[in-house]
Amino acid sequence: MRRRLQALACLGGLAVLVFPTTPAQAPTTQDSAPIAEVSAADSLASVPDGGASAPLAKAAAASRKACRIVAAKPVIARGSIRGAVTRVGCGDRTRLRVRINKVLPGPDRTVKSGSRVVTNGRIVASVRCVRTPARYYVVGIDLNGPTAKSRSVKLSCKVAPPTENTEDSGASSVEEAVVQLTNAARARNGCKALVHDPKLHAAAERHSADMAARRYFDHESPDGRDPGDRVRAAGFAPIRTWGENIAMGQRTAADVVQGWLDSPGHRANIMNCAFTHIGVGHVASGPYWTQVFAAH
């Protein structure tokens, strides 16, 4: 399987390639064959009423193809099990529904659901978790079209108490493993451990979900947002500096962290002692990985 890696960093207004005003994407590196140019999903097109020509029909078909929903695997956040569904690349309004299901002998049970009318956006449902471990998964339902289902994960509220370098980020065990491996590498370089920040986790998780849903692989989303835009939108402020690593195809936390460490551009982000906070987002479809660094 081809595994892809990309890195981008910004420090004091200067990007890796040292452009004077706007962050620039660092050269793409990988551990196998050269990477072909990866394009974003088909762009949306506006189709006037009554249009029956072939170009308009193709535009409508492209719009429908670009419209996707992604169900993120459930996570524990602040004593609750949280499930999120994202709708992207769509041009019509619909009722988007999210359900948190519990795996049981016989029919699975929906323990929490919610819905909202959206064009594109993200909705979240949460239910109080209990100490008895159980498996849960998230289902997303677009009343105008597709459905999505996350993989199931085993969850309980038996979590370790936070240390001085952790916060209640709502991250999965795989995402926390990436943070731990990253901090272990930084320690060998004399850098302080990064705090897994819930706002940066949200920014990273949304970008991984967006790449999976719209089938692209880039620091810049099809609508032109870069990592700095996503960090600001997640509410991490003020921002003194930020950086981002992304990857696709690695199956484990150890694989993706080692891949980043073996690449000079990615390693520079991990070993940058100016960064104080981190967010990690993982989506099993791909898999897609996003690692966001920042400092106030």
C-alpha cells in the first residue's frame, strides 16, 4: 500500500519554504514510490431550475458525487460518550441525523440520537457513559441520500487521571498513543511534552474526516482553508505559531509516528521545541492521520 506523508509548519509568520507573508506547504515526502498529484473531490456546481442540457446534468451528477457524510468513531469526553457526524461537499439542505449505538447480543440499541437541518456541517450527540466497558459505534443518516457508519470501539469511564501534560481532549486511545509516541521522541531531543489540547484535537479530527469524506490528501482543503484557519476556527487563541503533519495509509500509531520521524520535514515539526500543544485526528477510512501543533 502506498503511504503518503506531508508536513507544513509556520513559525513567526515564516513557513518551511520561507515565504514572507503566508504559510507555504513543505515539500512532500514519502517512504515508497513518488506521489502523484492528488486532486480534491469534484467541485460543487449550481444547477438552475429547468436546466436539462448535458453540461447541467453532468454538473448535477458531480455535485451529488461530491456530497458525503462521515461518521467519526465515538470517544469519551468529559464523562460522556460523544458521537459526531459531518456532512461535506453538498449543495442542498437536508436533515442530518446522528445516532450512538451500543453493540448488544441480538439487535443493537440506539442509546442517543439527534438531528439538525444543514447544508454542510457537523452535529454531535452525547450520552453519559458508565464504568462497565461496552462497544459503541456511530451512525450518520442523510435523509436525502447516503448513510455512514463508524467502526465500533470499546469504551468505559475507567480512564486514567490527567497528568500535567494532558487535558480532557476527547481523543481515542489510538490518537492518545500518537501523542505519547510524539512526546517520547521530543524528550529524546530535550523538548518538553506537548499538551493534547481539545481544541487542536477537534481541528485535527475534522481535517482527517474531511479528507476521508472528500477523498483528497492535502494541508489545504478544497474550499481553501489551511491549518491556521482550522486552528482558529476551533477556538485555539491566541496563536503564536502552528504546524501540521498529515499521513495516509499507516495502520497503527507506531507506524505513522515512525514514518513522520523518518522524514526530515515531519521530524522538524515533532522536534520543534517552540510548540507547546498538539491535536491528533485519526479516521479509520484510509486511514487518514492529522497532527496539529501550536503555541499561544
